[in-house]
Amino acid sequence: MRNYKLILILTIALYKEDFAQTPANDQNWNLIFNEEFNTRPAGPTWSIDNLMNHNNEPQIATNRVDNVFVGSGILTLRTKKESFVYNGETFNYTAGQIRTINTFKYGFFEAKVLCPSGKGYWPAFWLHTGATIYCNYNEIDVFENDGGNSYFYSNNVWYQTPTNCIQNSTTQHPFMNKANSFLISDTWHLWGLEWAPDKLIFYLDGKEIRRVYTQYVTDFLPIIIGQGLYRYDDAENRGPDSTTPLNGDFKIDYVKVYKKMFNCSQNTTINDFSTYTYNVKKNIIVGDGTNSIAVPASSAVMLMATDGITISNNFTVPLGSEFGAFNTVCE
């Protein structure tokens, strides 16, 4: 009997339905912004909104220490029930909100936060141009949470196409099975967003929760973190009432931004992962078809290319390791 050795070359086709990875296990990302709030937010990194009110909501944001303060590496944005008069108008609540002075376009954005519980509270982490004319702006809500119904959160995006104003919104429940649900306000959570030229991918605690394909979110945007209140006349009755706690503390541990590293004209062959330089390539070949190559034990290897990734038959992934091959576009 004649025995044949089958040599298999597997080419992974790269197409739009990719499975994005977070920077926690993907070395193609570079940390470019890292705020751990060891000091109170201030220039040249942050500005604190002062004497600002949005959409006739019950609160006014101030830059007072009562509303924005830091302790033990945690930023607290406090919504406080108190009478505050500004420009002849009386507000029933004050609140805290900060925004980056620099703006960003594309990347991975994440914040570790603890949301308050209480009817009316509306904590959020988002990016926005600052324009006020409806839909004449780009807005990405990495998350918003309804403090009065803290099982639910939303991830939204607004943008203008050549023909339409798009409000691409969704409200989600953490799990379909109520028995396995958790309140967003029960513990700290990590919210993330991958913003690419052709898509937005939203994450909760490292797991993808939503994906939106669009090429029209193109503005440079500041990061905004704050806590407002739903209006008293909210159509879904989410505004504050007599049950709302006097103080609602929105706590932020850190905010980070990553950018992919690119070398999109390079074609490369990998024969040893220990010497591989991680960044987005044009084409990648894994192995030479003769010598064996394996992902290192208990590690993750994520490859990104714009055109193609070819994997030879002598490539292995040990149990306990992770391997991914993904398409992307140059930014």
C-alpha cells in the first residue's frame, strides 16, 4: 500500500464579517491615552463643563468640587439635589461632566465605571462634536444607563448620510434570561468601543454586544463622561421623583484610548512568533510549509491584514492558547 502525506495550505479569506478583538489580548493596538484620575481633571487634558444645561433637563453641570472630585484614583461625578439659580432660572439638581480637550478619530475607547442607581439618573460615556443642530453632528454613545431601570443600557450612534439623518439606537438587556441578569449599577463594568472607518463595535466587560456598519462617522470627537437626569416630562416616565436619592455618584476608575499600528504596504512571512512585529500588514503568511510553527503556550496571537492571511499545514495552536486572523482597513 502506498501512503501519501497530505500537505494542506489554508488561506483565510478576509471579508467584512470579522471578529474584532480588544486591546487586552491583541498586540496590534498601541495605548495613546491613559487617564487614571490620580488628580482632579484639568487642562491641558480635560475641561469641566460649567453652568451648562442640555435639552431642558433638570440639572445644571458645574465645575464645583461638590460635583467633580477625585479620591484614591477614582473620579466621582456627583448629581446632587439642591436649588441652584443661574441666569434667572432655578435648577433642582447640579451635576458633573468632563470632556477631553483633544479630539479623536478611530481607535478603541474604554472606561471602567460604576453607575449609580436611582430613578432619573442618566450616566453616560460618549463622543460628540458639540454641535446642537439636530443630526448636523456625529455622536457615539459607548453606553448610556437608566438608573431607574438599571438592567438596561443603550449603545447609540447619530450621523448624516448624503440623503438621510440616521439615529441608529438600541436599548439592550444584559441577558435574555431574567434570572441570569445583573443590574448595571451592582458593580464596576468595563465599556468599550472599537471605532473604525467602516464600523462601530460596542463591548461590555470584554464581550461584543453590538455592531453597526457605517462609513459616515468621520468627525474628530472629544470624549465626554457625565451624568445627567431624564426630563420630568420624559415620554417613558424616567425623570426623577420623590424616590430619587439626594446624591447620585457616577464613579470612573480610568479612561483609555488605543490606536492600531499600521504597516499596510508590507508583506511578511512568520516563522517565529517571538520575533514578529505586531501591526496591520498587507499580506501575512504563517509558516514556510516545511518547519513547524506554533502559538506560544498560554498566549494569544492576533494577526491583522488588509488583503490576506495564509496559514500552512504545520501550524498549531496549543490547548490554552488563542489565535485569531482578522481583516481591517488602513486608517
